[in-house]
Amino acid sequence: MPKSVYDRGLLKPADIARLQRVFDEACKQREAEPESSEARELALTLLALHNAGMTDEDMLMEAVSFRRLEPKSA
């Protein structure tokens, strides 16, 4: 029996909505444009935290609020 997309480790719609809310709020707090390199680093951090098992919205927000992400230099 083939696995569903959700059984293969892909994000569910509720996960995407949760991550989007945290991302939007964190960008607002940091005054970061959503297309900026800072926001891109924030998104990668949120995905890493989620993939590590942190799925609570408040915990995610708290985790990314502790430090201001600096964009990587080229």
C-alpha cells in the first residue's frame, strides 16, 4: 500500500499554517521583509525546529524571538 504524502514526512496544511503565522509575526517583530535574506534564514530555522519536533506555535515563536538572525555574508 503506498504511503500518503503526510506519512512521507511532508508538512500538513496545519503545519504550514502554523509556521506561516510564526514566520509572519517574527518578520513583523524584526521589521524584516519576507523576501529578505534575514527572513530566509528565519524560515530555515523554523523548518529545522519543526523537523526536530518543536511543533507548538508558542514555543516556535519563543525560540525565534531569542536572537536576531544575521544574514549570512556571501
